[in-house]
Amino acid sequence: MSNPFLLVPIFCPMAGALLSYLVGRKSKPARDVVASLFGIVTFLSAALLFVQAAAGRTFTFAIPYICANGLTFKLDGFRALYAGVAALMWMSTTVFSGEYLEHYRNRNRYYLFTLLTCGATIGVFLSNDFFTTFVFFEIMSFTSYVLVIHDEKPAAMRAGETYIAVAVIGGMVMLMGLFLLQFALGTLNFDQLQAAAGQGANQMLLYTAGVLILFGFGAKAGMFPLHIWLPKAHPVAPAPASALLSGILTKAGIFGVLVLSGRLFFHDSTWGSLILTLGVITMFLGALLAVFSIDLKRTLACSSMSQIGFILVGIGMQGLLGHHNSLAVWGTVLHMVNHSLLKLVLFLCAGAIFMNLHVLDLNKLRGWGRNKPLLHLCFLMGVLGITGVPLWNGYISKTLLHESIVEYIELLEAAGAGTALFHCVEWIFLISGGLTAAYMTKLYICIFWEKPMQPFEEHKKPYMHLHSALCIAIPALLLPLMGMLPTQIMGGMARMAQGFTGGESPEHAIAWFSLTNLKGAAISLGIGAAVYLLIIRPLLMAKDEESGRRVYVNRWPAWLDLEMLVYRPLVQYIIPFVTALVCRILDHLTDWGVALLNHSLLRKRPIPPRNEEDYKPGNFLPRERGDFVSQRIVSSISYSLLLFGVGFCVAMGYMILILLLR
């Protein structure tokens, strides 16, 4: 059934972006109201689509002739769920931004690009083919870049360089993969991928296309080794923008990974193993970086990287478990939703702190949250949720992901296969959960329980307006509500979304709070307590000589930065050097070839000194035609042949690659 209402949550915020910008040129307060109203209208339209999808209705809509291929959209359970989550996050952050940006400049520009990003992101979630996804994905990448560099300070501009470089390179690599996929299957439509891939398509060509597309989506998701933008973009962006970058833009990347895994490589154990490997590394490394960080928003950014790893583990387990993947599907979908809501709460709490103190260093903001019960309660809800404490939402999704690993180990044991590797995966999962508990405990105790290093300046006005407080408190209240009613709320969302990835409902009712499930949570929380007490407090803190108190120190080696250690040297030095070397070799080979021709087929004549009269305007040829030919060949043909040869080699290499992969 075709329904143009699908376009409302996509283009409504885009129209609001232009209108708010025009209004802002006349009245700043009116601009804030207009932007907030469009955020609310976008949420209401997405909520209406959610109600329709929950009732089992499915809609499609196409806009023909756009970029020749047209744009196609579809509404189902998963798309409606995530369009609703995205709209909720944009409504909350847009309303919160009114107070947060009160003393910022370029607010007109901020609202313009944040609402454009909103429409583009929802366009990704409602898309029904890779071409439509790519169009909105690239719009989202470029508009969100402006949010990263909003401050225009050196740190923000440098983080913006990293962000846009990863986005552009990822987008171009993804486009190459889409070309190969279109060549291999003849379609990019999500509903046709699985059938087309099963009709004898070349598997090597599909894997090549899949890896290239994964590169692009993984870059946006913050997947290792393309995570480098996450820890740098979040600390410099405004806190509401950081909530969006962490909570929802990374999920646009996960959306693409879900399509690849659930449609193109459905129940493919090889693909599942690749995603699982990348997920395990991302999960553990992000948690480790967060433990060492002493910057509030950087810690939350590294935490986002780790939680994306948890989600990737779930996607990998879907491919390995095959038809038994119901727990993995449910855990993946629910952890996506949980992470979005958790980071909305945590980053807005961080925003409330920053707009009062204008610092993010834990040593400078420690103790500021004392005697602020609302902020304390909201932040605590986020901490308990993300650490997986029972009766909070994070416990439900992490338990499902853990049980999917345990289920696969049991299947391997039943088949008589080795299980040592997956026991290691399980323990890395539990340890990563423990590290999550450790670094979140560090943040919580530092902000709300420790004594300040020096008295804070007292302000007469409240530290947060009522509308800003509601933007944090309402999502914060959802976190325990979802955890206490898992069957009614979270189970309903999972059933609604499971069809998108080809999952099915579990064969039996899930005992959410069984001793086995509680045991996994207890192990992670115990590891977290041990890391906090035995590593963070004694080893990651040191005595300050001036105050005589122990302060947090960052003991992560400064040189151990993947961007500075590998990527920037690769782009700035190694690639130019290798390219110049190859070009020099080709240039010399061409010159040697010309010299050989000059000594054999061409008559060798001495080249007379240049006569300027021969080269005046109007004298197209010198008097001695033979000398002209010889001189022109030696001086210029090498360059022309070099350019032709490079282009010819690239074209032939591409054609040979296609022939080999067919």
C-alpha cells in the first residue's frame, strides 16, 4: 500500500530547518520556538507511523526520477521503531538546545543543520533500497559535520577534519561496493536482495561488495578500526549534538550492517564471524579507552564505541546461530534502542554540567552534582541502565546478547565441536560489561559524591530551566520502566522489529530474572567493582602536590593513538611517497622508451639551441620540422603517455577484477 505520509517525518524537519533559519534572522526567541515546534511535529508524525506499524500495517512510497533511479521508502516494525526513537531524540535535544546554546554564536546555523540532519537520518531508517540509503546517508554525513565544528575552535576544527575524512572515504568506498552489488545482483532493493543472492550469484563478488559497503556503514557506526572520529568529535561538539552523534547517527551505520547481515548474508556463518570479530574488538577497546579517560564527554564517547561493539556482537551471533537466532535478534534490536535512550540521558546530563561550568575535566567538575537531586537521579538512571543492573533496561538487552553466546556454545558442544574460542568471546563480553560498570562508577562518584577541589561559584538562577529538566527526566524515567516491564514493553518492541532481520519469536517464554541470567549480570558487576577499587582508585589517580589530594590522571600513552600513529602518517607521508615513487618509475620507463625509439626508428639528429623566433605567436611550427618532432617528443610525450598509462592501467585492473570475481 502506497502512503505519502511516510515523507512527513523526513521532509518536515528539513522544511523546519529553512523556516527557523529565516525566522532567526529576525528574532532569536521566535527561532527557538519554531525549531522546537518542528521537532515536536516530527515526533508526532513518527509516533503516528509507529502506531500504524504496531497494528501490523505496512506502507511503501516511491519518488521516481530522483537521480535517475528514484527513491523508495517503506514502513515496517523496525523502521517505525527507529524513526520514532530518532524523532524523540531530536525533539528532546532541540528543546534542550534553547538553553544550552543561549550564549553561543551561530545558533541559526546550528538549528538549520541539526534539523536537516534529522530529516536525513529518518530518511535512512525509512529507506527501502541501498541507493536511497546512500543519498540520505551522505546528506546526514555532511550536515552533521557542521554540528561537530560548531565552536570553530582549533580542537573542534581538527575533530571535524577527522570526522569528514572518515565520512567521505567511507561513503566513496561504500559507493564502490554498491556498484559491485548492482552488477552482481541487478538490484539494490532490500526486499529483493536475499532472493537475488540465492540465485547462483558469485559469492566472492558478493563478499567483496559486502566488505566495501560494510566499510562505509562501519565508519559511521564507530566500528573498529574506523572508530577514530568518535572519541574526538563528541567532546568538542555541543552536548545536544553529541547525544545525536552517539545515540542515533551511529545507529544509521548499524542500520546498514543489519541490512547486509539480515538480507544479503542471511544466516551466513562466514559473514557472522567477521562481524563478531570486529564487534568483540570494538566492544573491549571502547570500554578500555573509557576507563583511562578523564574527560566527561570523551568517556561517554568511548562508552558509545563499546556499546556499538555489543550490538555488533549481537549481529554476528545472528549469522552464526542461523535459525536459532531469536535471542540474538531481540538482544541486538533492544540494545540499539537502549543505547540511544541511555546516551540521550547521559549526554544531556553532561550538557547541564558543561553549560554551568564550561569544563569537562573530571578534576575540575568533581562534586558539582552534590545537592542537585534531579540531575543526580537522572544521571543515576543512566548509570544503572548502561551497566546492566537488573530492573533497568540495559540488563534486558545485555542478558539476551549474553544468552545468545551461551546458546551457540551449547550448539557447538552438541555437535562435538570445539568451544574454547567462544568461551573466550563470552568472557570478553562479561569483562567489557565489567569495565562499563567501572568507568560509569568513576563518573558517578566523581560528579555526585566526591568533594570539590575548590568551591564552585554560586549562581542565583537555577542551574537548569524546567523545559531542559523535562527533556532529561522523561527519558530517564523510561529506563527503569522498560527494565521492570520487559515482557510488556521490550518484548513488544522486539517482536515488532524482528522481521526486519529475519528473526522469529523465541520458542519459549524468556525468564528475564532467572538465576542463570542474574549470574551473568552479577559477574560483570563484580568485575566492575574490582576494576574500580583495584585499578582506577589506586593506579589511575595520583596525589596532587598543590592540594595534597588525589586527582584523576590519564595514563593512556599519548602516542598510542590510531589516527596519529597510522592514519595521518599514511595519508600525509606514505601514500604521497609511494605514489610519487611509482610515477617517477613510470616516467623514467617512458623516457627510456622514447630514447630507444629515438635511437632506432626515429632518425637521431642533434637538437639545435632553441630559437625564440620559431616560437612566436603565429609560428606554429619551427623551420626544421625534424628537429621540432624530436624535441617535442623528448620534452612532452612522456608526461602524456604517463597520464594515459595510469588511466589505462586503472581501467584494465578494474575490468580484470570484475572478470575474476564473476
